[in-house]
Amino acid sequence: MGTNKIIGSKIKAIRDSKQLTLDEVAERAGLSVEQIERIESDMDFPSLAPLIKIARVLGVRLGTFLDDQSELGPVIYRKKDSSEENSIRFSNNSPVVRKHMEYHALSQDKSGRHMEPFLIDIAPASDVDFILSTHEGEGFIYVLNGIVEINYGKDVYVLEEGDSIYYDSIVAHHVHAGNGSTAKILGVIYTPY
């Protein structure tokens, strides 16, 4: 079963264990009950911003939703172990689900982590009007190949292979492939716990 199929059930299990209703989580996270129901039933795979809000309400790290095992020592990620089954696809914040980024978690077996490193495949951009998102923490992107555009506040940054950006995630942002082609990035997300 791929990670996309377990995030919702993990959220529901944690919510149930904390004896929180859908209404309570929705209100505290600033999300709709319907959105949380769709996430918990694995119908929608949200952008990181709603997941971070839900993690905050539930009192867990973002990585808790992605964890497979609890490894206390270092975790090695082997390229040969990467597959579509263990990838995660988040949509943007648009009401129309558009899964334009496929995340390959590099540390899902590490317990107690504070950073979330991913290899991210970005599909060609199909929208001109991107919906920006915000969440607590910081982000780091290193472009492995292709061209990446980052809408960040009122600015747009274009990064090419070998370029990187370190940014505050609380500023509204959107990451997408530039030049109508695909891109691959190393992304690291830090969210305070």
C-alpha cells in the first residue's frame, strides 16, 4: 500500500485516539469538515499547509503522518527503493485537485525528526494562476534538473539546475516547473513542533 493510502487513516487514528471530533479539528485547523473527511478517507491528498495545520491541532510532527517505522539511528535511503508506491502526491490549495508534485520521502523511517527531506518530481505547469500556500516553518529547495519557478509573496524566482533557495514558509508561496517541462528537486521542509 502506498503512502498516499495511509496518510488519511493515520490522521483519523490519531484524531480518534485524542477523542477529537471532525468539527473540533476543522475549527482549530481553520479547515472545513468536508476537507478533513476527504483527507481521512484518502479521497484528497492535501498540500502541505493543511497537513501542517492538522498536525499542529493533533499535537504531532508532520512526519508522524509519513512514518513507517521508528528508527533511532541514521536512516539510509537507497535510490533502488524508490517507487511510485512509496511516493506521496500533494495537491495545491486549489479546490480542483491537481497533483503536480510527487514526493519521495527520504527519512520516513527516522523517528523524532524535525526536518522532512524529499526528492520531488514536478510535472509541467498546466495553470497560469497558482494558488499560493503558507505554513509555519522554513523550506529549502535545490534544483537537480529542469527549471523551477517559485512564486514567493509578490516575487517570482526562477531556478535552474544547481540553484537553491532557502525561504520562510509563512510567506505565501507556490513551487512549479518552469518552461513547460518537468523538473526534479531536493526539498527540505522544517516545521516547528
